Amino acid sequence: MESWQRAFVLHSRHYSETSLLLDIFTENNGKIRLLAKGARSRRSTIKGCLQPFTPLLLQWYGRGAIKTLRAVESVSLALPLSGMTLYSGLYVNELLMRILEPETAYPVLFFDYLTCIQELAGEKNTTEASLRCFELALLAQMGYGIDFLHCAITGDPIVDNMTYRYYLEKGFVSSVMIDRFSFTGRELSALAQRKFPDTATLQAAKRFTRLALKPYLGNKPLKSRELFRQSIKNN
């Protein structure tokens, strides 16, 4: 791997006495695992930049499941996340680690990720909307192409004041049943546009993405959610 590539650290952990094992999301190679030799030593000049949410340029080498970091440069300081936005960023990183296939390119998703992290770090309070848009982008990149604008059986256009029931891997079908799988046509239109003008559409988007992501995530709890719940208890 001779050329430099844009990347973010998703997760890091200690490896041997002085090294780090890194899960990285790259622009052109997707999710990869890198060994950063000596990154934890006292003389290391790179440890500070090998942190989540820091835009990086990387070079690496190797052919196995674990590559070796050759060089790294930080493009800028880490994007400033704290409190709720930090837990949200950790949640996004955990989604990528749990769902993406290793060494599979997702160049469009890379920029969706960058946009999400930048919005989380911004001054506007758009955390929930940013997370929902990223989850929908992730589902789309995984080939989960749900049609929010038409009935899955009849093909008729979705009507705002009607109720539709979601069927996994099929889509939405008009229904009189009201449960957690039910959505109004207005809520589905918001999902299609990825625009959530009020609390009702935001809550509906969160409900849908949890249903749609569950087959990918399985029953194992997300650590980022557990950390967030623990922080609330402690405060």
C-alpha cells in the first residue's frame, strides 16, 4: 500500500508492551485492522493522532488480516465531541465495526460518516437527525434498498394519512394494525427524504432504523449504549 489514504480510527486497544491494534475506516479499503508498532512508547510521535474522530492520512503494508502501519499524518485536530455527541460518535463507530465486512470499499459511506461526525461536532443541535441519516445511509450501502414511497404489495403511492406496517426485507404494506412496526405515510415520506421536521418523524425514524439494523447487529448489546446509560445513572 504505497499511496496515502484518508481514514479514521474506529477503535484502538493495547497490543504488546508498546504497540496499538487499530480498527480503521478508510476511504477506499473500508474497514481494516492495523498494527501500530511502538505507538505507545515514550518516544512515539504518533500516539496523539491515533484517536477516534481525528481525520488522518495513512500508509500501511502487509497482506494478512492485520496490516502494519507505515506512516500517519493528522489532517486536522480531532473533531470536538463531548457528552451526548461523544456517545453518539462512539455509537456510529461501533455500528461500522459490527456491520461492515473487512476490506470492502465503501467510499460513499466514508463521506456519509465524515458528514455525520462533522454535524455531531457542530454547534447546531442536530444529533438525532444526523444519526438517523447516517443509519439510513449505512443500510443503503449494505444493499437494504427499502422503498418508503410505495406499498410493497400494490405499488400504490404512500398516502400521508394512512397507516403502513413494515415487513422485514419486504417493505411497507397498508394496514389497520397499530404496533411498533406501524408507520404513517407522513413518517415514511420523511424517511424517504431523510428530513425530520418534528419529534414524531424523528421518533419514527429511530424506530425504523432499530428494526432494520437488528438483523445485522444480532442480540449482543451495543457497548456505546451501555456507556451512555451508565453515564446517565452516574449523573
